[in-house]
Amino acid sequence: MEFMRALLDANVLLVEPAILPVEVGGALHRTGSDADEAREYAESLFKQPYLTLVATDERMARRSLALAIQCRLRGADALYVAAAMQYRARLVTLDTEQLERAPAAVHACKPDAAARLLRKMGSS
């Protein structure tokens, strides 16, 4: 939550692969949220002005495939890394494999570190 507050306060874009709403809706319902509530929340992500969803076209799929193999990442995880690379964005994740295996060109960090960075940027 601290990261999301810092993100909104800093007025910066969040870049995610288009699979994000699918993963969020599935995770919410799988962990106990009502199906309609999970669907509604996931659908709301499509309307967020601070969120850019990156489509998985053939080029993105090929880049993600290369990353999945090169870095030994799960398929969906490789999509997140590829989106970060494409936009030269910081990869913010709690996923240990993404943190440890993302290529050096991708600046990966945990949400608390990203929140501190965003606050620092906002105060300068």
C-alpha cells in the first residue's frame, strides 16, 4: 500500500503487461474474494489513468520468450520484465525470482524501496 500511495503522490505512470487484470482478478477470487467483486476490481484497472497496459503482440511475446529462457523466468514473469525493459522502467516486485534473475539492464526492486525512491524524487 505504501508503494501505491507514493506512486499516486508522485503522479507517475505504472507500466504493466496487459495480463495484469487477469492475474489480479484470478488471485483475488482464488484467495477468497467474491467472484463479482474480483471481476469488478480487475475490470477497474482498465480505467486507471496512471496505468499503461502493454499489449502482448508478437514482438513482446518474442522478447518475453527470450527473457524467460535467458533468465529462467516463468512466462508471465518474463512479460513483466519485458515491459520494464521496453519502457526503461523500474521493475517493482515482491517476486524473488524476478528480483534475482532480471537482467542487469532492468532495475528491479521491492515496493518499499520504490516508495522511498518516489518520495525522494518528489521532495527534490
